[in-house]
Amino acid sequence: MASPPLHADIAPLAFLLGTWTGEGAGEYPTIAPFRYGEQVRFGHVGKPFLAYSQRTWSLDDGRPFHAESGYWRHVGDGRVELVLAHPTGVTEIQHGLLRERSLRLASVAMGLTPTAKRVDALERDIDVDGDRLAYAVRMAAVGQALTHHLAAVLVKD
Amino acid sequence: MASPPLHADIAPLAFLLGTWTGEGAGEYPTIAPFRYGEQVRFGHVGKPFLAYSQRTWSLDDGRPFHAESGYWRHVGDGRVELVLAHPTGVTEIQHGLLRERSLRLASVAMGLTPTAKRVDALERDIDVDGDRLAYAVRMAAVGQALTHHLAAVLVKD
């Protein structure tokens, strides 16, 4: 990433910038519980958004699990917008609020490719305390109601 | 990017893998014509998708223009799916066909954050000949019908 001055519009999100690494646990009514390693990166290029990418892997053998990439926007008064693409053929638009270093986001639109498994809604909670980032994800998918799916704790590198 | 074996499902898209750099020209009824530098990256992690990211910049001073990131899927019989996120608050789901080294894609769903400018549809043509990649993008946005928007020629690094 280049290092121009941070755009003033996203100064409230500056605490996210950097690379975060850690472990998480996943569960869902349709699958066996699992644990995973994760790395999350937030960068910027001087424009009013953060570039975001994430990948997870098996703690057993390091094989890749999930990934997602997209952009975070702060559009004023603590309102945050998130646009994401998932390699599973899903796009996600989230809207939410920033309060101090906590974010509460919920999907306002999901997109699916013709062959993607159905995902109806996602909610994301993120709480940062110094160099520690904790998140939780709830998901409504494949006919299930909104249900806890993922939780992880990451540490800034 | 890691370098595991390529997943067989995306072998037909292997010709895209790598980093492509070049220049392009943009136009649209609502803006002044412009030229730009561009770098496109296609990678893989051994799973049935390509990770994609792109950024463009001013040829005058190198300041960043656009960026987008997402994933390409080959779902059989030359059918290709593309999921993208744009920092302008737009998500894009495209579907199309691969014939030899030519791709013809059209959006099947666009997503917009509450503050995004309206984009109704995009079409993408990509033609690769050896180390040369040419593309064209048509866009329907901000009340305009589907209209030529971008064309560029990139060379594989």
C-alpha cells in the first residue's frame, strides 16, 4: 500500500489500519463446528475508503478456507458502509454505525451468482481494544434464520 | 500469493494469472474524457476461483483513480461468474461466457450502498492474445443508457 496522508473522511476508521492475525471458531446448524486461522488487512491510498481483504485457513494443515475482499467507507456521523465480494459467488452491502472503536453492521443487500449457495443476510460486530480486534458474524443462509456463525480474536502485527 | 496446484475447475482461466500493466482511456456522457494507468492482478490459492484486484491512476501525477477487487469463477462449459466490490459503494455480479481467450460478461445484479451513485448495469469484454490483454467496459449509470465507458490494453509483467 502507498502511504499518502489519510483522507479526513475515514480518520474515524484509522484504528483499523494494519494487518491483524489470529484464530476463530465457526459453527452453523448445517455444518460441523470448526476452528480457523485468519489474517485481515486494512489499507488506504489517500482516498475516502479503506481497502480490506481477509483470508482464513485450516489450523491443521494451513489449507485455505474462506476469503473476502472489499472496501469500507465512513460517510459521516459514524455511519459506515461496507462493500464485499466473496469467492463463493456472493456480494454483500452492509450499513452500520461506529461508536468509539465498536462497529455494528448489518447487510442491506446481498447479491448471488447463478450457482452460489443462498445467503440472505449477515450481521457483523467488531470491537477493537488497542491491538486486539474481536468480531462476531451472524448469518441467515441456506434456509436458516439469522444465527451465530463466526467469532475470532485478532492481534495487530 | 501461494502457489499450490491450480484447481482443475479454473484451468480454462489460467491464461489470466499474473500481473498486467498498461494504459486506458475513459469517457462517459457526464464527464470529461480521461486517460489512466492501470495494474490488474489475478492470483489463486488452489481453490476453484481466481482472486482479482485492479487499480488505476492518473498518468499526470500517479494519484489513485479507481480500484476494484473480487473473484472470478469458472462454473463449467465456459460459463464464468464474477463478483466485485468497488470503493464507490457498488457491488457487481457478472455472468458470461469464455470462448478461447475471450470473455463476454454482463451484470446480472448490481448492489449500491445508501450513499453510492447509481450504477444500473455494466458489460465487460476481455480479449487476451499472448501477453496482451485488451478490455472494454460499457456502463449504464446516473440515468444514462448502456454506453461505452472504458478501454485499455495491458501487458503481462
